[in-house]
Amino acid sequence: MLVRCLYASRPVEPLTDAIIESILRQSRQNNPQSGITGMLCFTHDVFVQVLEGGRDDVCELFNKIVRDDRHSGVRILLFEEILERRFSGWSMGQFDISKANTNMLLKYSEKAELNPFVSSGRSVMSLLNEFIETGCIRSRGP
């Protein structure tokens, strides 16, 4: 059974390019072996990630993320069974949300900023889908 898990967290340390690259490198190396696909979006103080795959594999990876000392305040925004993957060709996509069009952010939230901790999981997922459809996020990784 395929599932999708959308979660948000806060970085423990200020995000640097090195931290983002480390997370992406680790994801792109490990995810294909577990059949995990997805994407990572971030700002200077928020991670939003989508994981797709088999239920057990997604749950195991999510549990590792909760214990990862680079994250704090990990919160599930959406967990659902899916018929097909949105990110089937992506070991892990990426997008710096601080580069997003503010009008697009306002479409899905109270202010022109991403705050997944006060938004519904569905609205965050809709925002991410719009980022993909408008070409803001492209497939990355093998």
C-alpha cells in the first residue's frame, strides 16, 4: 500500500547550503533502496517534506527524521493512502520557499509566508503542487 506523509519541522541550527546538501545527499543515496520518493522545501527556519512509498518504509523513515538532531518540533501535516505517487521519478526534489512568489503564498495562507504549523495539511500540499506545476520545483536526484 502506498502512502504520502507531509510533515513540517524547524532546523535546530540556522540552515546553510552545507546542511541542505547533506540532507539531500543522504536522501538521494538512501531513498531509492527503500522505494521512497518525495521533495524537501525549506526557508531559513522551516522544513516541509513530502515522503511517498510503502507504508512501513515511510513510517520507518519518518521515525528516523523525528530522532534526527537536525530537526525540532516535527509535526505531521498530512498522512494518507494514495493510489499513485506525485513524485515517482524523484529520489528527493528541493525548493527554497523563500524564493517563492508572495502572491502564491497568499493564495494558501494568511500571510505571504509559509507557516505550516498554522496551515492545514491540504493547503500546504496544494501550495507544493502549485510550485511543481509552475516550474518552481523540478525533479532532482537520480
